[in-house]
Amino acid sequence: MPREGAVFGLPPAQLAARYPAMEGGVPAVLWACAEAILADVGAEGLFRVAPGMQEAKQLKAYFDSGEHARDPARLRTFSVH
């Protein structure tokens, strides 16, 4: 069972119900990934290399804590390569 406020591990319908202000019910993590792709669409190797375990945990915590809503600019500190 995902903890309170979690983004990861929820079925899409529950996620959309929990965060109804999201654009079209699309989870914020998907919007963030789409925006990263569009911002760097010309980059070679975009999302081809998995992040290290530490960065993956930090990114998950960023979304699960709700920080993505309070500080969306911080997402740019994570690598898309």
C-alpha cells in the first residue's frame, strides 16, 4: 500500500482522484517527463541511460512529497541522460 501522498505505486484512477487539479487527470510525473523531453528534444540519448539508484530515489521522493507542486523548477536539477 503506497504511503499517504505517494505518487508512485497508485493505479492511474486513484492518482487522478487524489490530484484532480492535474491537467486532464495526467499524473504530474508524466507531465514532468513530457516537458523534459520537449525542452531537450534535440538531445541525443534522452532517457536512454537509467539514473543511479540514489538519483532515482531522490526523484521518487521529489514527486511523492508533493515538492513537484511547490518547486517545479527543481526538476531541472535531475539529469535526463
